[in-house]
Amino acid sequence: MTITTGVPAPTHHTPLALARGLLTGAVVGASLGALVVGGIIANAALFTAGLVLPVVYGLLFFLAGMPRRAREAAVVPRTALATIESLKAVGGESSDVSVRFELSVVPDDGPAYRVEITQDVNLVDLSDYRPRGVVVVQYPPDRPWRVRIVKRPTPEWEDRVASAHLDPAPVTATAAAPPEGCAFGFMVLLGLLIGAVAVVLLFRADLFDPDDTDAAQPSVSSTSSTTVVTSGSGTITLGPGQSFLDKGELDRAVGSLTRGQDKRRAITVVVQERMLSVLFSPTDTQAPGLDPRALPYDRFPALVEEARTTLGVHAPTWQISADRLTGPSVIRVVVTGPDGMASLEADGQGRVVRRTPAQ
């Protein structure tokens, strides 16, 4: 029989869809901004909000779409015959195989059209599908591209399959879901920028303006060193000719950073030749951390000397880091030089527990 070709041309660009794209982008941008800004300024509540926001939005989006999905489910699908133009297995490692079909769908009350779908087929039934074979399909009347092959058609449709001879639909008559288009992508990008910028602007004071109570203070222990203390960190830089491996220098420096903060814990402590940095745990959380005053600073010079002389790195620079993410405190000494990088680890009492020489 001769089939008159033609394809429904659904459109997809509605103000509601564009608004949804803008809102989705804003949520993603605000979430990313909250994670980054919250981490920088050590604001646990903001960081947590960045994690929770997309989850809440996803839940609300799901709930808001329930009436639409209920309406779509209530629509009686249309049933038609279709010819398999081609098929190809594209995945599957179990009893079901994902197969990509190209079909020529021939509705009883409309023009024939082509459509590409992917559907899982049981290995036992795979031999029932072959090129130019006729199958029964169903699809929503308003979305003809959402075709599904009926695996167990009724006896009436089985009789029609047995006697059907269908002409292939032309390739030009292909039904597909309408693309989102440039407008939708632009709205998502615009929303992402708006969300990220809004978070940065709301917390710009914490990001760019030092608080009066946390302003940089010159060190009282030495005119040739500089101390900078903020709400989330503290840094001391020594002048030329000084070293934190000098006897008692680290104890004095850590004492000046933690003065008046007896119970304050640190996420990490980093020591270099002339720089000490302490990243403090947020005061309103129970995050893991260590007491920066309890580290065995008298053992640091010996650990550095051992790392510099026994790990196979000549003329190295060194760095010590101490943290307690899980379990006991860990002290790491990393040395870097022309021969590469090596390290050793010590426990909270300064006893070496692991060595990693240069390769």
C-alpha cells in the first residue's frame, strides 16, 4: 500500500520552560557558589546549604511535576503497526539487552513517519526482531516520538502483523523530541551566573573586607616577622635570617596565634622555613581537628633533618604539615629537590611510622 508521508512538528519553547531553565541554572549557580564561598570563609552553614539546596530543589521539582505526569499517564496511547528498518545492540550485560531501533511507524489515521528509539529486549526474544519485520507499537498522541514496542500484542493486532506489508517511511519524515534550543541554554547559563554572583555579593564582606576584630596584627615577638590572623586562619612570616626550626620559635609562634582561644582546634598546621600557617576549624561545628599547641614541635628539626638526609633527595626544600582528619594526628615531612620528592610520616608524638624515599 502507498503511505502519504508527513510528520507532526511539535514545538517546545514556552515561557514556563524558559523560566524553569532560569531557575534551574540559578539553583546550580547558588549551590556551587555556596560551596566555594563557604569553604573559603569557613562558614559551615553556608557550605551545608550548598549541599542541601539542589536536593530540596530536585524534590520540589519532582513534586511539582506529579500532576503533569498523572495527566500524561491518563492519556490513552495510540496503537499502530511499524516496520523495523534497522536495529543494533548498544549495551547490556544481563538477560536484557539495550537495542536501538529505527522504525517506520504507520498510524491508521495519519501519515507514516520514522523514529529512533532504544528499548530493552530479553535475550530470549531478540531473535523475534529482524530488519523489515513488522511489530506493534504504542505512543502518546501528542508525543509521537515516544514510541515503545508492544512485546505481547493482543490477538487482533497479532493477526494484523501477520498479514501486514508496509512501505518504509522516507528518512525526511522523522519524528524526534523538539530540541531545547539556544534560548533554553542561554536561560540556564544566565541563571547559573545570577545564582553564583548573588552568593558572592551576599558574603562579599567576609570574602574581601577584613573584620575589625580579626584585622592583621603586627607580631609583638619580633620586629622582623609579620602575623596575620583572621576568623578562619592564622599566618606568621619570619624575616630574613630566621627559621621556624630555631629552638622555641614554633612554640612562640603558635602561642601568639592561639592566644585567647584556649579551646580552638585546627584543621591543618603547615610549617615552612620562614612561614607558619594554621587553618582553624569553624567554631560552630564539631569538625575533626587537632590542638595546634599539642604538637611535638621540639621534634620537628630532627624530622626535617632525617627527611633531608635519608630519603635520597639532595639539597631539598622542606615542608611540614600536621592534620587529624580521621583517627590520630599525622605529621608529614615532604622534601623536594632535583632528585624528585620524598616524604616521611610521624605520629602525634613525632615518632616516624612511614618513609617514602625518592623514586
